[in-house]
Amino acid sequence: MGIKGLAKLLSDEAPDCIREVPLSSLHGRKIAVDASMAIYQFLIAVRSGGPNAAAMMLTNADGDTTSHIQGIFNRTIRFITEGIRPVYVFDGKPPQFKSGELLKRREKRLKAEEALKAAAESGDIEEQDKQSKRLVRAGTKENEDCKRLLSLMGIPVINAPCEAEAQAAALARSGKVYATATEDMDALTFRTPIQVRKMTFANASKSDIQQINYDKALLGLGVSHDQFVDLCILLGCDYCETIRGIGPKTALRLIKEHGNIETILKHINREKYVVPESYEPMEAREREKAENRKKKEEEQDTDDEEEEGGSRKGDDTEEKEEDEELIPVYIEARRLFNSHEVLPDSAIDLKWKECQPEPLKTFLVDEMGFNPERVASSIEKLQKAFKATSKPQARMDSFFAVKSNPELDAKRAAKRKAEAEAAKSSKKGAGKKGGTGGGFNKKR
Amino acid sequence: MFEARLTQGKVFKQLIEALKDLVQEANIDCTDDEMSIQAMDNSHVALVAVCLRSGGFDHFRCDRPISLGFNATNMGKILKCAGNDDIITLKAEDEGDSLALVFESPSQDRIADFELKLMDIDSEQLGIPDTEYKCTIQMPSGEFQRIIRDMQVLGDTLAISCTKEGVKFHVEGDLGVGNVLIRQNNTAEKEEDRVLIEMEEPVELTFALRYLNFFTKATSLGPTVILSMSPDVPVVVEYPIGETGHIKYYLAPKIDEDED
């Protein structure tokens, strides 16, 4: 799900690291795409049905969803046409540590399911639509479909042992690819040198994408990598809870002031900020033990019933088993960000091959029920684009180094910030209309 | 304060024409001894570098270095209003947000002035080192333009190879194959008609014709063009502008995947 509020914090505090560039500026680059994120986006966005009916997912004759196939197919062709070489990275098993977050998501699903039922009964189409989007899930079948499609198209696919963002970031770090393409901001926490966002191309004519530079982000925030990771944990990541009451601005200030979460915990005002127990499991257990002991004493005084005494005995043994050292969650999260399980470089071979038109046609037309003419023309487009880029075009910046111009950079950053503020205030004046339009970023 | 007066206004007009198809926006950087432009196309495959030395102007004043960001299409539109014989004067204030262009007819009986709004351009400047190239080819710019035009009919990728025999341009496409061989010719009567080839070792490079075609828009700026090539680095296509400066185009070659 990414890091809460990091995109906004970066655009406020380190505007220099974010650049809006045309898609064509990625010409000749290799990009690692977070496949799970992309599939998810398509499952939500690619739907049929007008405003009067509840939008339905695209399906084939058997009723299997094909939205994601449609989306991945077209987007990949677009990539190749632009001279970009994508490699899709799929999520492996979720880190054990994420189970808390996953549990929360499951609860949300259940809630959405109920809401959907209620909406269907009352006939509220808009609500129905909204809730059914919340129910979308990219399962194993969807992933397998896409892998098959991509391999038929000649696009390399990587199965990450763990999280896809971590694997993609590792690829970018080792120079195998140029950037990580995902909406999830935690790609930056995994130290991808460059992250690319907004690769949605909803509008073909205006295809600006957002490029975030990791080094410039650190420079702009004025923190080291370790501090950045701690900052992300405080903002809210997938792996653990946050300290209630600390927002993005405060988090950045505290990190700059104290350096790391341990020191922050020592110094912050406990009245104002609620530190979750999982941050201090040892202390929490001590407290619990003390309370239990107290309770026990009280109970012994009042001489309890037999049954309860029995169950208490059970508690006691558990407690003893747990007596090993407990690690605070933020340290675990830190470890996940810094040494995530990824495939070694040597195990990765990125090869872009020509697509296999016949099996591809069989798959898309016969199995997925796509329109044969459209598929044929798309395949032709893909073949042509592949041929045109078979001798990849080198880029200017691989020969000549970029001249740094700090004075100009600073000037621009200041200007952009001023502009952003002006835009903000004018938006407020307009009564915040349509400020939260349907963007992908907000969906998850 | 920046002010520059160019009797041959045509040169500036043609310069903008020569880059407006390749780049949308660029900065004119002025210092006290030259006016220069460096810009890349959107996909960062080609780069154009213009230099006009202050000596080439009738009057040149630049109190402190200044960067004037402009939209090439809009600049072109304004320069359309200048006659070919007009004297062009450029003026800009240090902290101003517009560039004044004054066009005077040769007989001084018509004076037009325009203002072009400037913009902040977020572009990366590349440091280009002076390099010795393995092959340098000087040839008539019109001849080069013709070759590019002819080759484009057949395909979109051009191989340029320089050997002892001469320079060979080779294209392959769906409808067939095309070759043009240009031999050394240092006896032509006019100096600009000569073809001079200096070669240390043979070089062969492959390029996208689309970009080379953009480069030939500079043909009107001078009678000769100089191509400089070394293995695996960008080609330089240089059009000298009289004694006063040059426009140089750099184009990254296409590479074989295996070497990658």
C-alpha cells in the first residue's frame, strides 16, 4: 500500500526530486514494472457499463475476468512503441510481518461485501459501483494469466521471492533497469534510484509521467537513508502501526531532531502521542505482568471459582514461553526495508524476444474472447514496434554527463514551491471542488 | 541588460528554423563573449548546440550572464514577421520576463518590434568534452540534405560507414535497399563543393533517419557540413555559420543489443 503521505511530503519539502516528464523521455530505458499494482489498477479501472448501470468487469464467455489482460496487453504495446523495455515483477509471498496489515485489509473487504449487499437491495448504483471496486482482488489466476500473456509477448517476467517493489528496486539499484514503475511510494524506501509514477496513459495525447529521484529526495528532506526509512515507518508503512498523533510534518521534524525512532521514543510527550504497544513489547509485557500479578492478588483475596483459576494457569504457562526477547515492530520493519529477500542479480536474465503471434492469438481470441481483428492489429503493432526498437537507440546522457547547476536548481525549487502554494490557496478559494477525483493513487 | 544587433538578421531566423522541429523549448544563454543555445529533444536522443560569438554582431552587450527560456515554435512565429534582409536586434532586461525583438528594414523605413514572453525551462545541460574523432567528413550541405531525403524513402535507419573508399550511406527497408557512396574530391573549383575525408580508422554507425532529417533543416545556414564520427559515440553534424559561429547536432547511435 505504500507509505502514507510520503508523496505529499516530498512535493512540499523536496519539490526538486519530483519531475513531470513526457513519456517519450524514457525512450530506450528499461523499466521494472510492479505487476501486481498494475493488474490491480486494471481490475478496478477497466470496466464496461455506463453511468446508469453498475459497471461490470470485462469478462469472456466463461465469465472469467479479462480486464487485466486487456490492460496489460495494451499498456505493454504502448511501452514498446515508445521504445521502453518493460520487465514485469510479480509479488511472491507476503512477508510474515505484513500479516497484520493483510488482516486489516481482509476486514475491510468483509465490510465492503456487506455494504455492497445493502446497496444492491436499496438499488443505489453509485454505492454499488464504489463497493464492488473495493472488492476487487488480484488473485493467483489473474497473476498467472498475465504471466502467460507476457511470456507470449516476449516480455521478461520476474517472480519476486517476496515483495515486488523490493525486487524492482533491487534491479534498479544494480543498474539492470533504469527505474521502478509503481504507484507505491515504498519503492523509494527500498532505495530505487528512480521511481516512475502515473504511468496510466489514460489520455494518449497528454502522457506526462512523474519521475522521483531518490538521491534528490534525501537531499531535499535533509536526511540520511536510515533516517528516511525511520521517517517512512513513522508516516505509516505496510509493516507496522504508527505513533498516533504524529503527522508527516511532525515526523520529519522529529527525525531531523532526534535521528531515529529509538531516540524519539525517549523524548516525545507520552500524553500527546500514543505509542503503540508493539513499539515497546518488552515494556508492554512488563506492564501486563504487573497488572496480572495485581489482579491475581486481588482475585486470591476474593477467592475465585475453580474454573477461572484453571484458565489462569494456562495464561501463566504461555507467559513463561514468551519470555524470550521481543523485538519492537519498527526494528522489524526497518529490517524488511533494508534487507528484503530478493533474487540475486545472477539469477536474473532480462531478454526481450519477439512475440509469438499464433499462440498469442489463440490465447486472446479463443480463451479470452477478444475481438480477432483488434487482436490481429495489436499484434501487428507490437511486431512493428519491436522491430523498430530491435536495435535500441542509445541516449545522449549515456555519453555526456549532466552539468550540475545548483544555483538554478535552487531557484527552480523555490519557484515551484511558491507556485504550489499559490495553487493550493486558489483551490481553497474555489471551495475544494472535485479535489478528490478518481485517481489511481487514492484507490488502494 | 542584454542587447545584440545582427545586421544579417536572416542568420538568427534560420537558426530558430533549424531547431524548432527538434526541440520545443530551449534557453538562450548569453555571456559577454557569446550567445549560445543547448537543448535536447524530448527523448534525449539528439542534442543541438548553437554558438554565435559576440564578434559576429554589430553590437553586443551583456552585463551579466543571462538565460532566456523560449518556446521555439512561438519564437519562429515572431521571426516569420522579419524580412530576410532585416536587421534584427534582441533585447532583454536582467530580471525581465520577455525578450524584445526589433526588425529594421535595410533602408530604415520600416521598424517593427515584438515581445516574446519568456519561460523558465527545466532542462538538463550536458557537458560536452572536446574530443578527437576518428573520421571527419566535410561535404556540401546540399549534397548531405539530398542523401538524407533520398534514403528516407526506403527506410528509417541509416548506416554511415567511412572507409578508404569514401563514405557509404546504406539503408534497408520493406521495399528494398539503397546505397550512396561519396568519394573524396579535393579538386573542385569552388571550395565549398569539395569533399574532404580525414580518417584514422574505419567507422560504421547506425542512426535513426528521422533525426538526421531534422538536422538538414540547417542547410540554409552554410554551404558545407562536417560530420565527425568515432565508434560507439554520437555523431556530430556541424554547420559552420560564416566566421561567427556554428550549429552542431549530436545524435546517439543505435546500438547492437549484444554489446549492451
